[in-house]
Amino acid sequence: MRPGEHGAAGEMVDHLFRRQHAPILGALVRMLGSSHLALAEECVQDAFVRALQTWPFHGIPPNPAAWLTLVAKRRAFDRLRRRAPAPVKGEVAAPPASELSLGDDTLELIFLCCHPMLPPDAQLALTLRSVAGLSTSEIARAFLAPESTVAQRIVRAKRTIQESRLSFDVPFDAQLAPRLHSVCRVLYLMFNEGYSASSGERTLREDLCAEAVRLALLLTRNPATARPFVHALAALFCLQAARLPARVGGAGDLLTLESQDRSLWDAGLTAAGFHHLSRAAAGEELTSWHIEAEIASLHAGAPTFADTDWSRMASAYEALAALQPSPVVTLSRAVAVSYSQSPAAALALLAPVAEDPALARYHLYPAVLADLHARSGRSAVASAHLRRALALAPTAPERELLARRLALLP
């Protein structure tokens, strides 16, 4: 083995796990049938472990993804042959005319995980684990739920899929709309985890954001799934993802919206976001994704931070709070109000949610309070809130950002 080769192989395996885990798993589940979801997951994991064991010595194959897929398939068929003497055949035949083909194994795997026989929380947890590759602890933090509870949801969901032999096909009738809403909720959580990670040394996970964008755009290109709320979700993703190149500085430091170089924002994604936002206006349904996409568009359309239409943004957050009441939404609305009116008005808006348990461990709540008090000239109070935020921040880059803000206070 040549020096440094192990590192290159390890980096390639890590990259492929983030990019190819879900497509390989989807292809394997389609081949074996939904009742073998757990087996397929184990075999895909085995394939990646095998790559780590062999590639440093034998070199990276010309088509690494195909190599991993082949190893996973062979492993699966070998294990199934040991269980039963009869040849293994896929449980799912070619989709009948009443079924919808999305042409993407990852997307169809998400539809399987979002089957209506599974409770909504189980749908989200299973998809984030099997498709997005999030750990149980990461999903638990996203749900603000105990890790053991999330683990039980995932186990029960897999058991239901196995015992009920749920169809891998996507419905093309009245069952599509509710399933599509569930799929969009999963993509929303996937994107959010990539845009602001719940833990670890990195705040951004661009691979998760990119995959969520790709899958949402696929849904907008299929006439059956290109609903207005899907366009709204795609608009939100594109407008948010456009800012990713400017969220981290040259030294790897996390930058606030006010500090970002807007010339680095992705113009192509921004244009795509406005395109899908216009398509989202069709129909009568108004979802939270419509309003969040409008908020993102106000940032995207402002040449500078100071030029942001904060009054309109505060109104948008007010509409979002009416549609989807949440102390976190109130916190975001308070930020907009602080710029459209005053920090004092924002603090008054936050007073009713001060004791809300949802904010007790949320690091951005004391961070916002610190900013409001600092802008009001109360540096000592701001320092106390910043120290609280620093203790709660879940990722290293966020802690570094808060530490810099603390050091700048008088």
C-alpha cells in the first residue's frame, strides 16, 4: 500500500456514503421487496465496510458506486439463500397503470417510508434514518424527543413494513396527496439538518441540503407531484441553499446574514427559487412552506442587509405564527420586528414566551435576547445571555461565533 492511499480511500468511502447510500438502498429494496428493508440496510452497510477494508490495499475501483451496489446485492442474495432453499424473487412486479413511477429509487424509498400505515412521527424518523443517514441521536434532537423513543419508532416502523409487506410503488390516486405532504415534511427536516446541524463539529452539511434540493426539484418536474406546495418547498430550498457559499468565511468561521458577502450567493439557485415561488402561487392552499419561501425571497431580493424589507418580513412571520403557532416562529418574528420597529418592541413580543419549555434549551433564544439588549445599550445583560447561548450551542462553529460576539461586547 502506498503512503496516503488509505486516507484517499477513506475520504472516497465517506463521500460515497453521503451521496450514494440512499440510492443503493432504494435499488436494493426495490429488488428484494419492502419486507427486506432491514436486511437491505445491513447489506448496504456491509458493502461500505468492505470498501474500507479493501480499497486501501487494492485501489478504488473505476466505478465505486457500482462496486458498492454489486457487493450489497451479492451479500443480500447470499443471506437470503441461507434462509430458504428456493430462489429469491422480488416481491414487487412492474408497476401497474394505476401506479406512479418517479424514476428515482431514493425518492420512491421515501414514499415507502411515508406509507399511511405508519404513524407520522415514525414516517419521519424512519426516512431520516434510512434515507438521510442521520443517527438516532440526531433525529431525536430534531424531534426534541428522547433517543429511546425515536429508536422504538424506527424499529416499529420497520416491523410494520416487513410484516405488512407494504408496496414499494407510489400511488397515483387520491392517496398521493397525503403521502406527498409526508414526503415534503421529510425533505424539509432533511434540508434543515443540513442547513443547521443539530450537533457535531460542522454547522453545515451541504450534502444533505443538495440532496433535499435535488429530490424537491424532481417532484416539481413530475406532472402528478408538481403541486403548488411542492413548488413552494422547492422555492424555499433553492433560496436558502443559494446562501450556503457565503455562510462560512475564509477561516472556516460561521458568518451571520449581516456579515455575508452577497456576491457569493448562487445566482442560479436564486433564480430557480423565484421561478418556483411564482409557480407556488397557483391554487387556494396556503402552507407554511409558501410563507417561509416568501421570507427567504425577501432576503434574496435585498442587495444589502439594511435594504431588507423588515416590515414585510415581520408581517410574513405574523402570518406564519397564525398558521403554525410556535415559540420559535415568535422568536424569528421578534428579530424582524426589532429591525422594522425597535429592539424594545421585539422584547415585548418575546415576553409571553419567556417561560416556554421549547425555548429552554434552544441556544438561539438567549442569542437573540443578547443581540436585542446589546443594541439597547445593556452590555452586561447581553453578556449574560451570550454566555447562556454559548453553553447551549450544539456545534463548534456556532460556539465560536457566539464567543466572538461575546468578546466584542464592551
